[in-house]
Amino acid sequence: ETGVTQTPRHLVMGMTNKKSLKCEQHLGHNAMYWYKQSAKKPLELMFVYSLEERVENNSVPSRFSPECPNSSHLFLHLHTLQPEDSALYLCASSHSGGAVETQYFGPGTRLLVL
Amino acid sequence: AQSVTQLDSHVSVSEGTPVLLRCNYSSSYSPSLFWYVQHPNKGLQLLLKYTSAATLVKGINGFEAEFKKSETSFHLTKPSAHMSDAAEYFCALYSGGGADGLTFGKGTHLIIQP
């Protein structure tokens, strides 16, 4: 596989469930990002990892917990979510932590919280 | 503070006619600006980016954009629309200052009439 892949592509969960989103990049990049895309709202940056260290956390609620075990993999652990967390979650990667470098996006995971 | 405003939520053009998608920005630093396209059920794909070199930037699929500092604008154009151009288009900004993610506009939905 090439580029940035995300699994699962669709996820339905209850508010008491725990689930994880997975992102994998095959581009040799060393920075990875999580964005949230909600209807009628701009994409929101959630987390940035550079060289596997978290460098940005845009005041995201603690029910979202990121994990970056290596430069190719990024996870978003979800627990006790709210219905307003339903959205498309996009992962991206780039060559460095600087966003001047082009970010390459995965197809997203569409999450529905019931 | 930085922000991106996409002036039109929807733009409809006939196939073969010019496309104009408008983007204005606000930034405390010298910005880098990007246009991304998102087709249904796909991730974002970079069309073009401006990083303080030539103010007229050419991208993929015949798109181009002009950076106008005096007008704080970065409008996207294409001389002749094709049916395959129908998609959501996002303008994004990176202005440094310690943040490594992109700031996105709300998007413009481009409709191509046959």
C-alpha cells in the first residue's frame, strides 16, 4: 500500500464504548496529525506528533487520547464519547513538524456516536 | 490570531466555463497558503501551495492561484471547468508562530453543470 491509510473507514459506537482509530503512513514522513472534520465547520487540528513526540494539542477533550508508537503509525483512542463527537476524523503526515511541508491526508474514518 | 475565510459555501458553473473560488486570510506572520480538494469519500489532496516564492502558483489539473498581500487573498482559478472538478475545495493557512498544523476555511462546494 502507498500513501496514508486509515482503519476503520466507518465506525458506529455507543457513548460507553472504547474504540481506537488507526493511521499508517508509507511515505517515510516523521510528522503525523489528527484532524476533525464536522459538517458546516472548518477542519480542526487535534494533535500533532513530530518524531513521535506530541508537539501540539489544541485543547482537545481527554476522551480523545492519541498514541504514536513510531513514525509510521498513529492511533486515536476513544472512550465515553458524546454524540457531538460524530465527525470525519482525518489523519495526515508530512516530512517534518513544519506545516510548510505538504501534508498528505488519509481517506478518513467516519465516526457516529449514538 | 489567524483565520481563513472562504467567501462562498457553494459555487456552480457550467462545464467549459471559468472557475473562481475565493479565499481571504488573516495572519500575524508571513503566511504559507494551500488549496486542497476533497472528492466524496476521499481524503484531502493538495492542489497547490504558496510559500513566499512566485505570487502566481500553478497546481495540478489546470488550477492556479494568485497571492495578493494587499488584498489578503489567495483565490483559486481554472480557465475551463471539467465535470471531474466537482468536489469540495479547502483553502488553508500556515503562519508559524509555534503552531504546526494548518488552519482551514469552511470549504467551497463546486458544482459543475453539464
